[in-house]
Amino acid sequence: MESELRDDNERGAPAGDIRTMTLEAYADTIVPGQKRFADDRAIAGVSTGGGAVQAGALELLQWDATGIHEGLDDLVRLVNEHALAYATERRLAPDPTVPPFVALDYPDRAALIQRLTTPGHPEKEFWVLLSLFCNMAFDSAAHLNTAQAMEDGHPGLEAMGLSMPDADGLWRFKDYSYGREFARLHPDTTSTGSPA
Amino acid sequence: MSTTAERTDVLVIGSGFGGAIAAYHLAAGGADVTVLERGPWLESKEFEHDYKLGSSYTRAFDFTVGDGMSILGGNCVGGGSVVYFAAMPRAPRFVFDRQGSIGRRMWPQAVSRETLDPWYDRVEESLSVTRQDWNDVSYAGGLWAAACNHAGRTANPLAVAIDNTKCVNCNWMMAGCRFEAKQSLLVNYLPAAIAHGARIRPLHEVQHLSRTPDGSYRVHYNVVHDDDYRLQAGSGVIEAKIVVMAAGAGATPVILQRSEAHLGTMPRAVGRYFSGNGERLNTAIIDEAKAAELFGLDRGDGLAYAANQIGKGPTVASWDRLDGSLPEYSRYSLEQLYFPPGLGTILAQVPGATGPSWFGKEKKEILKQWTSWLTIFTMIEDDNEGVFGPPPATGNAHRISQQMLGRGNLRYDPTKNTLGAWAASDAEVKEILEKDGLAKVMPWTNDLVGAYTVHPLSSCRMGDDPHTSALDDSNELRDHPGIFVTDGSSVPGALTVNPAMTIAALAERAMPGIVRAAQSRGISVTYGAPAPDGSTSGRERVLPLLPSARG
């Protein structure tokens, strides 16, 4: 698929761009963000603020620590094949100037990922793994030191509302309890606080 | 690899509860003890608050994806105790009479709540387990208690192994406690074992056992690379008269399966009857205004709750369903919990989603409300459905990432009993938290990585029936004298509460018998060490039960 696209002058996108655009489109489907520029094709633009792409999904996916980095070319090829089949099935006419997955609208990208990650799909494990890392780029910035990511305004950690750590990069909460007796204890509680 | 194997009296595989307790008692009693731990040895100052791959969080923690069940567990010196949340309830009395899938009592006749209580006492003393009061309860625990009360339920602050004078409520317990507030094994049994001469070797992953002509065992290990666990840095063999297996319920049966070619047939129950402790999670998204209105919650800064990030794991549980008069599979506890981002967010589902429930546009919107999430942990009675397939090439998983993530061979297909209990507990969590509009609730999806457990159990369990148990009531592996199993795999079934206390108590209970077995193999060792800090009241309670144990 990739070489097919690369060789087709009409399609124009070099292999590196196909890979980047496809992975960005996948990551943006998992945690969507706003377009980075007016004709941003990879990002569907269905959400405001940063999504997985802005959070650094590609950086995380391409890091050898994940173990998924070596399979990315195959995943790009496969998801584009699945996207072509999906488009054919739905009688869509995908824009040939971008990779087939990128050519899908957001609802179709999401529907395709749902299909690929449904129990019973033979490739489910790989798509779950890819989705997991896309998600982690946003909600835990697993490619960055957390305190530094907070300092730099990482879009995911910021959106989730994590508080800033102390100057030494550690979190401490002086206030943590309402200090109120909210409920009756279970009548069969032992003196050491266990169920009888 | 040297052709002459090293020798030790007792070889302990794993340094979590089952391994550390064994190492301490046997070393304190005079035996030469070597502990092989496949994970790294991290000190308190190395425990970071960092989600980056390669931090202490991913070095010390393992996530093994199976077919229908994923296991989360410790992978470091101290094992599960380093990454656990230190909730230490005793198992309720009815648990010991469970029949589960076999139609008769699963536990050995010799083990009941009454007979285990003295051993629970020992653990309570050794780990400084204390009953929390309402001032110790986190905002999340307080909110859960208020919701339970509002819905006509009781709620209890949990007994925990945490020194509250040191705890800063950072909620980073799963990455190891930087402040030594959590009473992990790194601050009690393990240093005491070392003081008595035990040697601990980190990054040593046991692959299989073989037997020597004189009935001792040879333990074959690989050395694991200290940063990239996918790589091996050597291998070796140690010979021991006694082997204590405590690699965890996700690994002990795999080592034994791989050993079958060398040791002969394994008991049928090795690698069967795995239980995920019936675990299940629900995420509630709290309506902050309702929390203020219904319960008068006020953190003092205008916020009612918004405190998901703050605390020390679970602090409050509701035990109304822990009622021995109820039928099996309808009893469970509901416990407030914290789960960190990453593992704790991807499986959470959008309540009332119109599109995908675990990813996408609507999921992002609930992530923006993350501080208002409240996580409820359910522990039901499952059906011991898990079965391990053939072992992978090394270890218990094919490692995908440099640390943390691997693919194992556990298959778990939940039965109607398990599914029914999960559905009933989900419905109750929903009823409690959605009452009067307090929250919107959804269970985590099982579609991505199957069910999941942070408390794997029972894959090499004890019992009286050789057909359905791998160990006798002294934790000795049937037909393989001198091999004992003392980790969570020995527990016969789901406990309806956090199991660390019970795993530790069973390990304590097994020690006098292991000492006797060691003595019979010519090892100079006695039983009777005090608690690791020298306290003696726990010991005084159990010694009269063991008139011949002091050698």
C-alpha cells in the first residue's frame, strides 16, 4: 500500500508523510484536538484544544521503549487497507491525495477503529496497543518527565486538571480530608477494622 | 554459566509477601537463604512521581495482558507490597466456606477465619496495620462514605499499613512510596531478613527447576537487563534443599509448568483455577454542585470535591454485601479507589455515550472532568475460571515494552456466576452514586484487555482434594516434597476484600511447617522469630499452637 501510494504521482504524498499523517489521524481519533493549521488533513478538527497529536503521540509511538515502534509501518499499511475497504463498503469516494484513513471523516475514522478493536477482530490486539499509547500520550505524557510536562503546559495533563507538583517535582497535599464522620460503620466490624 | 552450581539452604523465588516473609523467618531461624527477584531493587529515594516510561512506576510495575484477563502486579524487590495500596482487611468468615466451582469446600479443613486469626495478628503487628478513622479518610473516601450513607448503606474506613505521620496523600503509591509512609516489605521483613544474612538478588528471573540425585533442587535463572527487561544479561543455577516459590499468581504456575519436563508431572491444579479476585472497576463523574448540595461538602476553598488526584488509594469500603447468609456469588465489597492516569483512564467509559465509549470526542470531554472522577473497586466471588496456556519462551510473558507491558498466556472466560456478580455490583454502584443526580457512572470496559486484576490469586492453590488443589494444607507442592508455594497463587479463591493481608497470613502460617521440612533435610534452623521490629505479642499467640516447632 505504501509503495503504491508513493509511486502514484497523483497522490503526491511521500512515504514519510503517509506514515506521519496516518498515525496522526489515528491518534486524533483516539483523543481529538483542534486543527494546527487551516488545511490540516490529519487532524479532523472535531474538538477544541490539544488532542493526542499535540500531546506528543507520535513521539511516544516512535520511542523504542514502547515496543510498538517497529510495527508502525505495518500498522499504517493495514489501517489504510482497512480504510479503503471501509470506504468501498460504504460507497464513499475518498480523496486520493491523502492516505485512505486520513481521507475518512471523523465519524468514519471512529467507526473503523471501533470495528478493529471489537473482541473477535483478528488484529484487535495491535489496534488496542496503538490506541493505548495514543491515549497515554495525552493522559499521562508517558514520553515526558511529568513535572516538566506540567511546567511546559502539556495539553493532556493540563486539560485533566492535574495540580502542579512542589519545586522538587513531588506532589504533597496538606489538605486531603473532610474530617467528617459520613456514615455508620458496618455492625460486624472487628476491633482492628476488618469484616467479621 | 559455571558448571558448578552455587548452593544455598533455602532458595526463595520472589520477594513479595510470600517471599519476604519466608526469607525473614528462615534466615532469622538460622538457615542460609537466597532470594531471587526478577525485578529491580529500588530504594525509597528512587521512587519518582513520574509517568514517563523508564521511571520507577514502569520499572516496578508489570501489566501482563492475557486472553480475557490482564494482570497488574509488582515487579521489584518487595513485589506487590511496593506498588500496592496497603489496604489490609482480614477476609470475612464466610469466604473460608466457599465452594466455588467444585461443589464442596475449596479451602483445606485446617484453614478457617478462626484458625487464621492468630496469623493475621502476626501480620498486623509486623506491618503496623492500623484502623483508620474519619480524619485519615481522603476526600474521595469521604465522598464515597457520604454517598453510601445517603443510599442507606454503611461505610468503613479501611485498615491499612500506612504511617499517617509520614503520608503526604500524593496518590503515587503505585510507583513506590517516596516517603516511607507505606509499610511495604522494604521497611520491615526484607531489611530484617538481610540483617539475618539473607541475600537478595534483583533482576534474576527464575525459568525452571530441576532435581538433583539427592532430592535437592536446582533453580535455573536468567539475569534480566536492568533497564530493558526484554534483554537478558546472563543465566545461572543455584542448588537448594528447600525451594519457596512466591513469584506471584501470574508467574509461579508458569515456572512450574516449565519445570514439568525436569521434575515430572505437576499436580493438575498448577496453572488452573486462577482467580482475578472478582475485580471490577466503575468510574463515576461527580456533579460538583450536587455533591455540595446533598452532603454539604466543602474543601474550604469553594470546591466540593474535585479531588481525584489527592489521597492514598482506597480509604473507605462498603461491606453491606459481605453477609455470610447470602448465597455465593452475591457477596462483594465496594471500595473507593484511586487509579492513576494511563491504565486508569483508557478503560473508563463515557456514561450515555452516543459514539465510542472508551475513546474519541466524548471521552475527551470526560477526561477534562478527571478531577471530579470517583473510582469504585468491586471485589466479587468469581469462579476460578483462569487457565494458563503453554509457557512463553522466558518468564511469564512475551515482553512488548522495555518495561511494564507484556503478553501472557492466561485465558479467562468468565462464567455466568462471575458475570452475574459483576452486573449486580455494577447496578449497586450505579444506584448509590446516581441517586439524586450525584454522578454518572459506567463500569470500565472489558472489551480491550479483557477483565483485569490487581490481585491475581489461586493458580497453584491449596486444598484437601488433590484433583482441585496443587498444594496440601502446609503449602507444599503435591508430589514434589521440599517445594513450597506461599504467594497469592496458594489462596483457593476470591476473597471479596483486598487479599494482601490473607496472603501474608497464609505465608506466616506456612513457616513452621517449612522450618520442619528444612530441619528434616538437615538444615540447622528453628522457628520463632519475633516481628521484624522485635515485637513479640504476635509470636506469643502462635507459639502455643506449635508445641514442637522450636526445634
